[in-house]
Amino acid sequence: MKLHGIGASHGIGIGTVVRVRTGELDYSAVPYAGASREKERLRQAMETFAARTQAMADRVRAQVGEKEGEILSGQITMLEDPYLVEQMEQAVDEGKCAEAALDMVCQSFMELFAGAEDELMRQRAADVGDIRARMLAILLGVEGTDLSDLPPGTVLAAHDLTPSMTVGLDREHVAGILTETGGSTSHSAILARALEVPAVLSVPDALELAQDGMTAVVDGGEGVAVLSPEPDQLADYQARRDQWLAQREQLQAYRDQPTRTADGRQVALYANIGGVADAKAALEAGAEGIGLFRTEFLFMDRAALPGEEEQYEAYRQVAQLMAGREVIIRTLDVGGDKDIAYLGMEREENPFLGHRAIRYCLDNPETFKVQLRALLRAGAEGGNVKIMLPLVTGVEEVRRARALLEQCKQELAGQGLAYDQDISLGVMIETPAAALTADLLAREVDFFSIGTNDLTQYTMAVDRGNARVAGLYTVFHPAVLRAIRQVIAAGKAAGIPVGMCGEAAADPALIPLLLAFGLDEFSVSPASVLTARRHIAQWEQEQADRLAQQVMELPTAAQVEERLKGQSR
């Protein structure tokens, strides 16, 4: 039986189905013990939830990565939201027990988020569902789902693979993941990719169709699962799985090698990170530097701004860990889909076009200067720190940021604190305005880094979370590719290096095009470092140039994608 879903994590897994069953969470027989007692039960359950979740988040950060850990710690912030707490306490005052109050409020939030047009908002419905189930389990004294002792060769079948379920998951024992919900950018997908486990999500009735003990194939590349495959099907998938595993093993040969094209041109291959744990993973994967350190993770899931010393220590640790390799640190990129409650940012009609990133920082100079001072101090440790400004649209923003940076230098000098006097300042090119004025910006900064995710979104005027127009969101569109080529050319003309930290940098189909354009630095996720190095090594400059000349004459995104994917190796 062949089932179709969303391929969320590449690879082929073959194993035996184990269905994930959650415990019984029936609270209908729980009596109401009075408002004060029920509120106390809620408070104690929230404290237990926060402690357990923080421990889970710390384990995920250490074992998988900073970004994945933030998924869990973000649940603590959601549960402690004052409005949510107020709603629960009001329900208790109206005569509901703690379980009923929690359930009612969580269900209303789940419905609210699930009905949103924005996919990132819809993901929050799954988070609230996870919070609801775990809080009810704590209140009722029910054991949570434990996936730490699965037999080897397990294909997990679940309604949803929640973040809390992944804690303790032995990736060596899990051959594949099959769920009834989740999309390619859902937390289930992010965690599956981080664990490098093949996954197919959003398979209707997966729990009903997949029975315990049944043989199953999960093809994360095609978005297909096969239950009880015929002998010839199984043999075919086993051969394809062996080929995939062999390719993964072959990647190890690239681990400690320089990143070069087939004819010897050397480029830089860096990693995108969210914190110290990710930096360790990047080093282990063979990254030659850090092309994007997302500092917003230091600011999220907490009650107040991190101080200068805390920020300095985080930046210093990564710089020290990289031991002289470049570390490009992006200043606070808040707003858009990254809402930080304690900053008191007003809700906006269209936050992606609103008061975010460099706009927020320049309008809040004291907050911004705390970060700039910490970065300057961290740069003094090894001279390998670079500062990158997000969402820049013109030279005015760069000049204002540089003026604040100079103020910070004077303040640090006055205090007798060491700082990097010659620290590099660069910008992310992720708006059409920045791409169109790249020649002007290049006179003001020391480097460029192209953020293809937002550059594509803004160039195509597409909300990537809106399913009705998601098909228009493609980096293969001639407009996006011309913007990228123009930015790299402007950097070359000005003599400054140009990198790319968007997802396109790791796309095998785009790598020859980026080489032809003259990209200096590719920055990818730690898990993609070796794959990117292998693909770069397979191209000669002349081949890439010839392909680019053909591709850039094509008029449609579909033709470009077909041509490039037909050449990917």
C-alpha cells in the first residue's frame, strides 16, 4: 500500500512500524477543589512543565543544535504568556478545575493559530497542542510518551512528532518517521532533518493504516511511504537505501578537505548557527568559518534583554571555538516571524514589511549599543569577528549603524576595555532596494552576504507562508537570479567579498550558477557542509560558466529549474 504525503527529510528508511500512542487524558472525573486550590495546582504544574522542558531544551541544544532547542524552550514562554495565564485563572474563577481551564484555553488558542493564513502562525497550533497534552499529563499524573527505548529499525508512526517526543530519541534506532500532520517547515520537519532521519509528513490516516509490526518504507525525498511492500518493491527500495547510505558514507572523504572546484578554484564554505552548540556541530562537520550567527536566539524565550556581559560571553565562546576562522555575527533580527514579547513591539498588519531588524535597532540605539559593545569586545579576543546588519535598504542605515559603532568604540576606550578597533562591518542583501543599490552599499561596507530567503520573498512579492501563492516563491525565477548576479558583480567591482547565507547556498542545482557568478563564500547548515563541498568539487569553472550563460537566457522559473536540476550531480 503506497501512501502519499510531504517529503520533509530526505533519505530512505526501511523498518518495522511502531505507533506512538499518547496516554489517556480524561479529566471528566476530576472534582473542582475551589479557585485557590485549582490555581495552585495550575501554578505547580506550570513550574514542573518549565523545569522539565528547560532540561529537554538543554539536551536538544547539546545533541542536535541551538535552533532545535529553541523550539522547546519557546514553549515555556508560550505557556507563561500573561494573557494565557489570565484566561486560565478566569476559567478557574468561573468554576472549572485546572485541567478543564487549561484545556479550554489551549483549545481556543489552537483554533486561533490553526486558522491563520501564515504558516509560521499555524505551526504554533502544534506547539500549543504539545503544551496542552503535557500539562494535562502533569496535572493527571500520567506518564508522558517516552521514545528513548525503541528497537533498532523502527519506523515511527504518529499523529504528530512533537518537540517533546524527540528528546532522548535514538537516531540510530529510528529508520523513518511517518506522521498525519506537519509541513515542510513544521517543527516535525525541522527536527527530523536535524536528526537526519527520513520523514514523510501529512499522510492521511497514517495511524489507522500503519499497524504495529508492519514492514514500512519511508522515502523522504519522494514524499512516499509504502506499507507491507511486495518483495520486488522491497528489494528496489533496499537497493536505493544502500545507495543513499553509501553516498552519505562517501561524504566523509570531504570532511577535512579544503573546498575547491574540480579545476582548483578555492571558495569558503561556512556554516549558519544559532549558538555555541551549533558552532561545535559546524566544526565537527568541517565548516571553515561561521557565515551567519543568528543572535536573536540569545534574546528569545526569556523575560528580559540579555546584558552586555552575557552577550559578550556568547560571542566570545563562538569566536574562541572557531580559533581564528571568520565568525560573521548578525545583529538582532527581531520582528517579522520573530516576536519577542518583552520588547513591547506593537502588533503590525504586515510585520515582514514593518518595524523589524535594523529598523528596530536604529530606533532603539541603547539596546543596539549593548550588542555592538559586546561584539567589539568579542572581536578583541581573536580578531575573527565580523558584524553584519540585517534588512538594510540603503546607505543611510549603514552610516547610522557605523556612527553608533564608533560611539561604542569611544566608550570602551574610555573604560579601558579591549575591543577590535578594525572590526569589519557588512550587510545582508535581502531586499530589492539593497540589491539594486549594491554598488552604492559596497562603498560603505566591508562585505556582503546574500540572504536568499527574504530576497526571494520580497523580490517575488510572495508571502511564503501563504499556500495559495507558495508556488511563486522560487529562487529559480530570473528576477531573483539576476539580483544575485548583480550583487556579486557589485561586490567584485568594489573589491569586497560576497557570501550567501540563505538556503540557496546549499542547493546542488544552484551551486554551479553561484560559482559562475563568482560567489566567494557559501554558508549552509552544519548538516549540509559535506554535501555542499562534494557538489562544489564536481564542477569546473568553464562548465559552470557555460551552464550559467544558457540558464540566464531562459525566460521562466520552470525552465530554469528544469535546466539546473537536470545538471545537478
